Amino acid sequence: MLVEWPAQLRMAGEFNGKHVLDVGCGTGNKARYFAENGAASVLGIDASAGFAEQWAGHATCSNLELAQGSFETLHTLLQLQHKRFDLIVCYQALMYARDLDGTVNALAQLLLPRGTLTISVPHPFRFAILKGEIEGWQHGFAYQQTQPYRYPSPWKPDLLLEHAMPRISDYLNAITSAGLHLTACEEPIVTDELRTASPEKAAWMDRYVGIIVFQTDLLSDRKDRIKDGT
Ligand SMILES: C[S@@+](CC[C@H](N)C(=O)[O-])C[C@H]1O[C@@H](n2cnc3c(N)ncnc32)[C@H](O)[C@@H]1O
């Protein structure tokens, strides 16, 4: 959290008075942060029944709503009918989408004309390095293997995680083909402060890079089409 959250927050940009959607919100804690720190309203969505069971503690936060749903069913969710958002965040979840291009396109369609979509994902180099260590593959070869891969969670090694392994170009092409424009990109680095505060995290990042964050907005012709209702 010393590295990821500050970068995710920076790339979310100004959210004061805005309507925010957090897709793949997990515990709902980041959605709650936006709700308690100036957002007009926040809707968090996550596919996991396990996380949904933990959301009761957020009930006291009046401008925060949490709902169960998945990338694949966004268009069917009642909470999203006739809704558009100023800010959509999708943190460390998009790699689980079964259809990356379709999901980014669905998220783009939920943006208001001046809206921002911020996406953070595990850095694709991380998995090239990890697959190199596990399978003995060379990093270039490992990086090009985009099919779903199962690996132990770094935080809970007895838990196996499995998802697609998009490359940087796969994320960028999903962004551009959804009619979005990349406004900023951040790959948080290991600072001296981090080395002192959390040497284990710094060592982990020295080995696996960390995350990459994309900040996007709608290309102007798409903004115009939304304004015109076409
Ligand atoms: C690593 S967690 C990130 C949680 C949160 N965004 C954060 O940054 O702390 C990944 C989240 O993606 C969710 N997820 C996985 N597959 C999903 C899907 N198909 N649709 C929506 N969320 C999904 C998981 O339930 C989990 O909460």
C-alpha cells in the first residue's frame, strides 16, 4: 500500500464532487476512501461473494453503494442502467477479465464526456519474471505467453491465482480500440523512503517491478458522440 495506493490515487486525479465507479473493488476500502474524501457518490462493484460478505461495515457510509457483479455482466447490472461516471477506477483487477477489449470498451461506455478511466494492473514484466522462475522459461518467451496462468499468491502462497497475462501492448490496444486516449502512465519506483519503511516490499519490487497505472480519457470524437447521444 505504500507504493500502489499513492500512485493509484495520483492517477485517479481530482474526484471532489464527482461520481465515481470502482470496478473490481474487492474489500471496498478504496471506494470508501473516495466516498469519505469528497466524491459526490461512489459505486463499487466486485464479482466475489467472499468480498461482498465483508461489505456490511461500509453501510454507514451514505454516499457509497457496493454491488456484486462482474466485468462480463456490467451491461446487465441495475445499478449501472442509464448511469455514467466522472471517474472510473479499476485497480489490480482487469487481468481477470475474460475479454479484455470488451471490458475496457464497456467501461469507456460508462464514462461521462469529460470522464477519466484509471486502470492499474500488475506490471506485465512481473509475470514474465515469475514464469521464468517457475517454468525456467526465458523472459522474452515468458512475456509473450498471454494465456491464463496459475501461480501462488505472493501474499498467501497456499492460494492459487489464475488469470490471463496481457502484455503492455494488449492493455494499450484495448484502451485505444475503446476510443480512449492515454493521458498519463506511471510505473511506481522504489524510493529510499520505501527501502527504509518496508525493505521487504522494496526487495519484492526490485525482483518483480510492481504495477503499471494507465490514466485515460475519451477521444474527442467519442466525447462529441456521447454529447449528441449517438
Ligand atoms: C487484487 S484484487 C484488487 C481489489 C481492489 N481493486 C484493490 O485494489 O485493492 C482483484 C479483484 O478483482 C475481482 N475480480 C476478479 N474477477 C472479476 C470479474 N470477472 N469481475 C469483477 N471483479 C473481478 C476480485 O474479486 C478481486 O476483488
